[in-house]
Amino acid sequence: MAQTNKKEKVIVQSIDEHNSYYTELLKKIVNINSGTMNFEGVKQVGSILAKEFEALGMETEWSPGDSFNRAGHLIAKTKGKKGPKLLLIGHLDTVFEPDSPFQEYTMLNDSIMQGPGVADMKGGDVIIIMALKALKEAGALADMQIEVVMTGDEEKSGSPIEKSKEALIKAAKWADIALAFENADGDPKTIVTSRRGSSGWLLKVKGNAAHSSQIFTDKVGVGAIYEASRILNEFYVQLSKEENLTFNPGVILGGTQTEFDAGKSGGTATGKSNVVAQEVTVSGDIRAVSTEQLEKAKKIMNQIISNNYPETSATLIFKEGGYPPLTNTEGNQKLLRYYSNTSEDLGFGSVSAVHPRNAGAADVSFTSGWVTMAIDGMGMCGADDHTINETGDLSMLPVQAKRAAVLMLRLMENKDFK
């Protein structure tokens, strides 16, 4: 290892000494159900972690989620004034609600834990605290400018999303640098510098209801289902080769009459084979790597829906809100290089960027445009997130904590990052 000062050596020693304690802390919170809609469980995990932050001398607060129908968020702050302002991002909730069969951890071997939310992202939350504990023991934490935001609704955002992400965006506006602790793609040799944004769209198509024997006539036209098929096919033909852009029609209803329930993402459709379809509803999502790419795709999609088959019409509604893209900026690339150099100095090897197609939407994206630098994927390495086979590698807890703590120390001490 190539630690260049005593503080970095203290950080490494501290993390090794306290690894067993934080392993047990992780086991404890994994066994507490904190599915997004289990508000009491989310708050319970937040309360346990708040005590850990307070033991480090940090101020904590619970930001209530009443205004967006969620449990709320945990916020912790230092009181220092040195170095860049650092925003550390985690989340308390998981995709596993109380009715899930996946409620407690099991050890598959000495280091692999199978458990709900172990990788996404309770392991990352514990890594944040491990790193801050080491910085405290190195005598650095009290001087640093750090705000931690652990959201309670990352897996299922509250509505309106402007309220849901208000605390996170406020912290991003304050910060210079964002460090997020999701699992990347399960590979400790990678980090996330770019995430694709995610938003929804709704396509509504109208045709003329008539006896099927009159389809294709000037008066009746082709019907709504043919027009919807044309539109979806043209989306594919014109946009499917655009790198890092995806658009998926997830639900389609067509016939004489449709009833779509957006809340349930489903509905009913009625019709007869001898009646020309009068309406079609399609609900889908779109993911882009930058705001510019998203706007370009929207323009092309709107052009496609306006070139209608005879006697049909269509409207395309792009839903407000959603997750913005985290654009791969020069600042993010610079931070990646700094993180990789830190990893190499610690003896853990170099780190490269995850391909954006392998990085879904996450809370860090809401820092885009506010901070000068951001990376994600600094959390626990694991596999099969969001499934009952989710695992985390406990041997990576100290590795990731050392990388994070030394990086933060170097950011504070390096004039380039002030």
C-alpha cells in the first residue's frame, strides 16, 4: 500500500478493527423489513443508523414524508468548514415489502450473505458509516463539510416527485461533490460515472369503429390497432440503433373500448373480431443517457405519431417527473481517476466506469447539474438485486470503506477539489 500520511494509515487500521462490529450492524438492519411502503420499518432502520451518526458527533434529523406519502428521509451533517462540500447518498428502503417471502439473511458461505436489501443498499449505508468512523478516528471528520442523505423511497418514489426529492436536491445545491453508495454492477473494479434517466410515456390512438367488412375504405380507414402497430414499429425502426437509448411499451390495450388504470399499470379492453378497433392505449418507459438525447428522441417520436394512417389520430404524453440522467461529465471522469488512484494506492487495483446500459436510474441522478463531480457504485458488491436471491459480499465491506474514507480525506486535503 502507498498511504502517504499517518491519517490514511489510521483509516485503514480503524476499518479493520471495527469490521466485525459493522458486519453485525449490517445483519441487524437487513433483518428489519424496510420495504418502501412499510413506513415503520423504514423509520426503524433510519433510527438505528441515526444513532450511529450521532455517535460520530454528527447532527441528524428525520425529514418527514407525509407530503409525498412515504416514510421520509434520514439526514446527517458534520459541522466542519474545510475542503469541498461532500454529499453522501444512501437509501433505507428495499423492494421487499412485509408480504415478501424474503425477510431475513442467511450466510451461503463465510463471506456471501443472502438477504433482502443487503446489496441494494443496506451494505452501502453501513459502508458510509464505517468510512466516517475511520475519518473520525483519523482526526479529520470534525473539520470536514459532509451531508449524508439516506432516502426512504428510492425503490418506489413518492408523489409528487418534487416533494419526494426535495431534501436530496437541496443537499445537491449545497454540495460540490456527490458520492453515492449503491451497488454498481457487482464488480469492485467498476464505478458509475453515468446513469440513464427514466421517465414514462402514454400513447393514445383513435380510429373509427365500424363493421370489419368496411376496414380500409375511405370512410372507415384502418382502425386504431393498425395505427398503434405502425407507431410502435416506427419507434423501433428509427430509434433502436441510438446508443444508450431504450424505450419499452410495457402495457397495451386495444379494441372497441379500453380502460387503463395508471396506478395499477393495467386495465381492460373489449372488442370483437368483426369490429374495427376504435382505440388503443399503450404505456411505456424511456431511458436516455443525457437530457439532449432524451429531447431528440421525444422529437422523433412526436413526428412519428403525426404521420397517421387514414382516419386515425394519436397523442403521445410524456409523463412529468421521473429520474433525470446523470451525464458523464469531465468532472465525473476526474473523480473516477481520483477514486481509481486511491484504490491502487490501497492495493485494490484500478477502477473503470460501468457502461451506462448497466446502470439504472438512482437517487444520485438528482444531483446532476448541481454538483461539479459525482460518482455512484461505491457500496457493497453483490448480485441479483431486487430478487429473492440477492446477495452481498461481506469481504468487500472493509475494502469499499477504505476506498471511500481515503478518497474523502484526499478530497479535503487536495487544493484542486476546494
